[in-house]
Amino acid sequence: MDRRATQIRDGKVACFKAYDARGRVPDELDEALAVRIGKAYAEVVRPNRVVVGHDIRLSSPSLSAALIEGLERAGVDVAFLGECGTEEIYFATAELGLDGGIMVTASHNPKDYNGMKFVKAGARPISADTGLEDIARLAATAPLPDAPKRGTTTPLALREDFVSHVLGFIDHQRQKPLKLVVNSGNGCAGPVFDALAERLPFEVVRLQHTPDGHFPNGVPNPLLTANRAVTAEAVVHAQADLRIAWDGDFDRCFFFDETGRFIEGYYIVGLLAEQVLAKNPGGRVVHDPRLIWNTIEIVRQCGGEPVVCKSGHAFIKEKMRAVDAVYGGEMSAHHYFKDFAYADSGMIPWLLVAENIGQSGRPLSALVDERIRRFPISGELNREVEDPVALLRTLRAHYAPQAEDIDGLDGLSITLDRWRFNMRASNTEPVVRLNVESRGDQALLEDKTAEVLEFMSPIRGAPIRGATHPARA
């Protein structure tokens, strides 16, 4: 089979997306392509030393070996972390002053997929407009000759340093005992959680904890409703204080309260902003524009300055550096910290939430209930539509006469009297994503959500791959 026709389209590697590379193995991504990607990365970034690691997918060891082969042939020295999480690559790149880092992972995609996430010095992301398209083009078209001197690879052990750094975000010596239910979905999070838990006074119930690239319990994606039930039930059965779940490479974490209720990432952004600002008075907090009212109110009440930014880790990290923000949060469960190289972490957030519960003596439900009441949301609703551009144009024209504000920073955001919505096209799927919020009016929220959905003529007539409306769950 000639895979090149599948791998290469329009003079670029087809599996490259806006922020990373992801594709089906081996049709869209194989070892031969990984070698070329390593050489192309070296050509664009011009690094001397790069850190490489991989997740637990069955194809990850061979793909990372091929990637390293390409880097070495380009004259790059490699520090090899082996099996790790994406944030450990970020940490190693910044902490050791390396010239770049590459994580072999497909995060929460199906098990026959794999991919790569790329950063340069300082753990700065490489996105489509900062070099990723150049890497995709060179890997597809250029001969990329070997360097005169081949690079070398040395193993790197940095987990103890990583654990110590992450624990520095809380007063872990004074952490109150809690009972936790944790679910890593057989991804990479289990060993790292264990290394942290050894130094904390927690009783832990572990589910799907062993890393396993066969994914015997399904892909590690806690946003899928089907993946929530077993762990939500475990919280109630164990009478736990908190349940935490991660995606495959654990750069995102998700929370259930002590009743087993899933807490939307939007409210976690506000909760973490409050806690980080208590430690960094007057700081700036960057947030995405999909849902904003709760975050803005909390940040201002805490004496901070909210800064809105287009969704996506590359944009958030760039904006955080530009305004020297102490924290950044997206409703998609990405949380960024200035003292973590402005990078996203799936371990720091749960430590902060556990610290908050311990110090306040209040359960997670009590920490978020008032915010949920004040600013109810629809949950993200996804639809396949025939023409996303025409849909946004129609919505804009319909609501403009009554709108208080119209913003095009990221898709279309329209603010009306006591409600607002954001609709944006996905960067990775043929869908549009809708988020609606209101000021303390659940009935208005449900009515207006249904109203906007009427404009979205789905091809298949049903929502796909997203949260359901709370009134129809």
C-alpha cells in the first residue's frame, strides 16, 4: 500500500492540525514519516538539544524511536524522557533550558491514532503560524539531507524534580486528609499521581489506573458522557470528597464533586482564578471567550484583571506572556500557570482544588453551587452544519438589532440583555460549537438555547460528540 498519498496532501503532511499533528496509524502517520518530521522540526527550530517523550499508546515507542532517529540524523542531541505526560515535556524544556520538546501522543483520540505536540525553547508552543506549517511542508516535500555530525540520545529522569515543582503550588505540608477517587482512563496519569500522592495525606480509590495502550475501558476522554458514570458512581459509593479524571496525556483534568456530579470546566476556571489570585494579589487572568461572565466577576471581586483571549493553547500562552498573567483557564479543562512556564497542567489544578477543600472545610459542591446558580450555562453543544460561515452570518444579522455587544474574536459572541452566546467552528472537526449563558435565569437559558439551536440545521438531525442540553439530558 502506498501510504504517501494518504499522508501528503497539497504539499504538506495531512495529519498536521492547527496546534499539533494527529492521524491514524499507520495510514496517516508511520515511522518513515516520523523520521522526516524529526528532520523537519530540526530544520525549522534549529535546536541543539531537544527532549522527547511519549504516551502509552501501542504505537508510541516505535514512533518516538523513529522521531529520535530523524532528530539525530539532523545533528540534534536528544534527552529522552520515555513514557510521560505532555506537561513533563513542557517542564523539562523550560527547567533544563532546552531548545525544544516533542511529545508523541494523540491524547484522547481513538487507540489507532497517534500524533505529536511540539514546543520550542521556554516551552513556547509551535502552532500553524509559528512554524508548524513549515514543519508539515518540509516533512512532505524536502529531501532534508543528514547533518555532518549525528546527534546523540541520553535518557532523562526528571520526575522527582517535576513532582517537587508541582507540589510547590500548594502548602502540601499542611494539606488536610481527603478521600479521593481517581481515574486515569488507563492513560499516563497513574504513575505521576502516585508519585504526588506518596507525599500527601490522601486515601485514594484508584480506577482504570494502570497505563494500558489497549484502552480496555475505552479511550481516556472524561468529556464523553459514557465515560463518566462508573467514576461518578464510585464517588458516591466510596463517600469520597472528590473525584478526578484525566485524558490520555493528562494535560487536562476533570472534576466530580462529592455527590458524583460532573463540574463543568467553566466553573473550575473561576475557582482556580480565585485561589491563584489569593496567592498573587492584583494579578491578571487570561480566559477564553466562549463563557465569560462568571470568570470576569470572580477575577474582579478578587482584585485581579480579567483578559479575554481567543481559544486554543497557543493563543492563551502567547497572551499570558504578553500581559504577564498569573493564570489562564479555558472551559475545555486546560489550565495554565505562569510559574509552570505559562504552560497547561493536569496535575496542578487538582492539587489546588484539594487544597481549597481542605483549607475551607467546604465540599466542592459548596464551592461552586452559588456560581452555577448565578451563571447557568448550556454546556457545549456541537452540531454538524452545511455552511458554518453562512450560519454565523445569519445569527449575526438576526440578533444585531437587540445586541448589546457583538464580538468576532473567536467565532461569534453576542451579548444581549440577560444572556449571551458564543458559536465557533471547530479547528479539528466539521462541527460548530455553541455555548450559552445567562445571568441567574435557568428558564431564559433553556429558552434561548433552544432558540439558537433552531438556526443550526444539522445534517444528521442530532447533536454529536458534545454535552447535551441540561433540560434534555
